[in-house]
Amino acid sequence: MGKIFRRDTLVANTAPKKKDEKARKRNIILNFRVSQEEKDMIENRIALSGLPKAEYFISSCLHNEIHTTGNIRTFDEIKRQMKQVDEHLCSIQSAEELDLERLESLRTIVEILNSIYGKEE
């Protein structure tokens, strides 16, 4: 039985190329499910905004008001986050050591509590 001839280009390119995740600015994917009506409404708002989808979702999630109702999971998470913020604030020696993520979580907690208790900023 004879050997099967394969071009060098076929043999060398058998493995699919992987994306260079280290060079990408945004390499994390977030997914969520919506109904067809919600999808249509979201796509309409994206079209009206003139933004690319990714930019619209990022802006929408980060810069809009938070509305929530208080429940045990909400308060447990707030308590957990507040404990982390407290530990961070107790461990720092100067303002340069402040972790911006911790401050952002504190700002979000204040927004949520204001939403729950109906207080103006």
C-alpha cells in the first residue's frame, strides 16, 4: 500500500489559529437572555443611540441609575462588599494606596441603598 501525498500547507495548518487574548483590550464575554420583544426594543434603542452594540451595553450598565428591591441576597452581598471595603480602608496608609475598584463598589452600594430607601443624593 502506498503513502498518501499531502501538501505541506495542509499538514502545517491543521490546528486552528487561536486569538491572541493577551493583546485584546476586552477579552471577557458577558451573556444574558432576553425575550424577542425585549431584543427588538434593545436593538431599537441601540440604533437610535448611534453607538456600536458593545459600547451601548457598557455605557448602559455602568452609567445608568440602579433600581432594586431589598431582599436577603441583596443585603448579604452588600454586607460582604462593605466588609471588603472596610478591610481595605483599614489596611492603607495613604490616599495613593486606595483601590479604585473598592471605591466603585462603595459608590454602587450607596446608589442601591438610596434606591431601596428612596432617598435623593
